[in-house]
Amino acid sequence: MPESYPFASENHKTPYELREMHVGLSGKTTHRVLFRIQSDTIEVLAIRHVASDSVQSDDLA
């Protein structure tokens, strides 16, 4: 259910809906997975450490 994940804070920088999923080990979030939904396909655009700066639109190619 990819639509259940929130929009990323960088969503306004893209012409499509940019969503994020937080992942990590032992219940500690360490990374953000940035993705978009295209019909029945999920396209992962970036995986970033949570301490990293916000992504720029150039980073999502």
C-alpha cells in the first residue's frame, strides 16, 4: 500500500508525488527511501541517511 506513506518534504520540488518510507534496524530509523508511484510500479528514486540534507531535484534523476 504505497499510497499510505506520507509525502516527502521535498514533494513541492517535483512534478510528481514524491513519497517517503523510513527504514532502519532494531526500530531505529536510519534511512529515508524516496519513491514515486507510476500506475502499478514503485520507482525508488533515492535512499538517503536521515542526517543528510534535503534532496534536490537533480538528485532524483
